[in-house]
Amino acid sequence: MAAKTHRSLKVGLKLGLGVSFALLLSACGNRAPERDLEGYPADEIYKRAEYEISQNDFGDAARYFSEVERLYPYSDWAKRALIMQAFSYHRDRDYENARVSAQRYMDFYPADEDAAYAQYLLALSYYDQIDDVGRDQGLTFQALNALRVVIEQYPDSEYARSAVLKFDLAFDHLAAKEMEIGRYYLKRKHYTSAANRFRVVVEQFQTTQHTPEALHRLVESYLSLGFTQEAQTAAAILGHNYRSTQWYEDSYKLLSGKGLEEKAFENNWLGAVYRQMIRGEWL
């Protein structure tokens, strides 16, 4: 069904509008669907919705698809219209209604082959609202959860690979938020609060691009607090895994300026990270 649904966007209008569809097009003009559509067959209303998509009028398309579902609730057209509602709402950036339509599709047709697409649209409706680091991260967590469902429940679908890529980007986004807050505290010399944020990145977001900087910022924070062993351990991890980075060079200068060198001390939380990242003792 997924392939058929998507093909209909490309070829549906090439099949001929027919007399009744031409009348529907003429009768409705540029108006959104109203309650006078009861006299039209489901396929003709559906074609009108496809026409609106071809005109990039996704809001009206969604409303025509909803009319198909309302007037012919138990038909195959209604099922097709519901997934296209979700698609149209998403393209119209009406993310809340996109989620509602996608969720209803999964509730009504959980075993249908388009259920994977519905779940992917639901995930996108969260993901596409993650537009900058400064926004509330609740949407990011919801995007991650929805993308995880696509990956775990539909691993063989055509959407799984895209979901994995977007999951990684959303995960990186959360780490970026922690870094932003940590830098804020560090700049204002709230070293303990800063270190706590950078610790989150090192412990929970090790696979992201922010880990080298987080380790360096821990060196900065802990040296400012006088916790030299923690600073040396952070530098040891940084030197082992990211020696070629500017972050390592900056940490090396900070330590050497105080007569210290990178060294792993295992009597702190970074010692556990060192054992995991360097020795692989979590295996």
C-alpha cells in the first residue's frame, strides 16, 4: 500500500479527471470542502484532494481527504484517505493534526503495510519541529521515541534507514543542548553546574560529536574547582581518543600551565568512563 499511496501522488492526475470530478472541481472552485459533498463518490473527492496536492495546497487536500473518511468511513477509500491526511497535514506543517491522523491510522490499521509510513510520519511531525538548539527539548525526546519505534518495529521498511539517520541527528541535538547550557554556566563561573552538564554529555552522549569538547570543558571546570585528579583523568580520556583535536591541545596547555599531566585516576566517576572507553570493561 505504501508504494501505491506514493505512486498515486505522481500518476493519479494522469488517469483522467472524468466528468463528475470536473464538476466537483468546478463546483468547489477554490473553496475548502464543505458539507455539500455528500452527492459525490469517494473516488472523485479523493481525486480532488490529489489535485490540491498537485497545486501545493496541502491544507485543502487534507480537508478533502477527511471528507472521504467522514462520508465513506468503512471503505477502502477511507483507509487510503486517512494516511494521505497525515501526509498532507505534515506537508502543510500542521504537525499536531499530522500526528493525530497518523496515530489514528495505526490504531485502526496496525497490521496494514502503510502502518510503517504512518509511524514515520508521526516521528517526522516531532522531528521537523526541532529547528534550533534553544527550543524546549521535549519535542526532541518525543521524536527520538517515535523514531525508535520505526527502527525497532519496522526494521525492514523503506523508512528504517532514514529513521536511523534522523535518530542520530536528534540524539546529537540533545547533546548540543547540554553543551550550550554547560558553556553558559562556565562563562559565568558556575563551575559545578557546568561540570554537571558536561558530565551528562560524556556519560550519556559518548557517540556524538560533542564528546571531545565536553571532556575539555571538564578539564576547565575541574581545574577551576581545584579537582586536579578529575581534570587529569578527563584529559587522559581526551588524549587517548581525541589526541588530534584542538580540544586536546587546549587541555594539554591548561594542565601543563599548572605543572600537571594527563593521567587516569580511577577513584572518581571519570575513572569508570576511562575503564569503559579505553579498556572496554563494560563488555
